[in-house]
Amino acid sequence: MTDRATETPLQGAEDVAPEPQETAAPGDPAASGDPSGDTAAGTAPGAAAGTSAGAEALGEQPADLGVEEPVETEAPDLAAELATTQAAVGALTNDLQRLQAEYVNYKRRVDRDRQLVKENATFSVLSALMPVLDDLDRAREHGELEGGFKAVADSLERIVAAHGLVKFGKPGDEFDPRFHEALMHSHSPDVTTTTCRDIVTAGYQIGDRVVRPAKVTVVDPEPDEG
């Protein structure tokens, strides 16, 4: 009995081989009996795998999201743009200068026409008063311009003179066909040039414009006998 009992355990040892035990390296948390060592050992491979997968994901993200890489474009031709802008500015400047010149010419024409209209109106009114002024001159020559009538005549002459009507033509003036109209000619040794002797009707002018030439009799120098 004693011999059988001792043999049985040996037979069982032959059938079931004992599991090999891993020897823990020095400093291994498992060897020191720290329960956190298993956790660290269990999570370290997963963390490393996660880090590697994250790195691969970050590296592939631009391709996965469809973001195109920036394409280098040629710099704009600034010189061409500057030349185009300067040409446009020059054209606009020329148009502005032309419009300004046209406006200045238009303003001059308007001012000239306005002045001409004013002169024509004054000319028409004063021309209508010239026969009255002739009557006043005749009355003065005959001594009939006296008293209150003389004051009225003087006032009328001052008014027409204030509007630019100038009276001209006196005996002894040198004859000028631009201002005088000769009604009669005679000869005299007392003159050396054609001279106005008598003023039949006075002449009038407004500025440089002759309203009416003076009607005069003239005296010419004696012709040479030789």
C-alpha cells in the first residue's frame, strides 16, 4: 500500500506538465506586487497603438478632407496696370480740360451777347431821343432855351450822357469821314487841310460805335496854281 501511494502522484506528474513561470525583471511592477503595474502594462500597448493611429490620422487628414494644396500664381503685372491707369487718368484729364475750355468759351459768348443786347437796347432808346436833342440845339442857337425849359433840356442831356451817348462835332474840327458827313465843299486859303466849317446837326456815338455822323460843311485848301 505504501508503494502504490507513492507512485500515483508521480504518474499524474507525467500526464500534466507544470506551467512555466515568467521571471519578472528587476523593477517590474508585477514583481514588486504593485497592482497598478498590471494596469500600466495593460494600457501601455493600447496607448502606443492609439498614438500611432492618431499620428497616421493627422498625416492623412488633408487628403481625407479634400483640402487642395496652395498653387503658386504669377504676380500681377503692376507695370501694365499702372500704365493702363495712367492712360485712363490722362484721357479723363483731357476730357475735363476740353469741357472747361468749352464752358469758358460759352461764358464769354453769353457775356458778349448780353453786353450786345444791352448796347442795342440803349442804342434804340437814345436814337429815338436824338431828334429831340437836335431841337434843343436849335433852340439854344436862337436864344429860346431859357427858364424852366432850359433846366429840362439840361437834365435830359445829362441823362443821355450818363447812358453813354456822347455828342461830337464842332466848327474847326478836321474832317474825318468816319465821323462827319459833308454836305457842302468850298475852298479857303485860311486852311491847310479839309476842315469842318459849320455843324448842321451834331453827331453822336456810344463808346466806339457811331450812332449818327455829324452833318457839316467843309472847307478845302486852295488848289496850287502851278
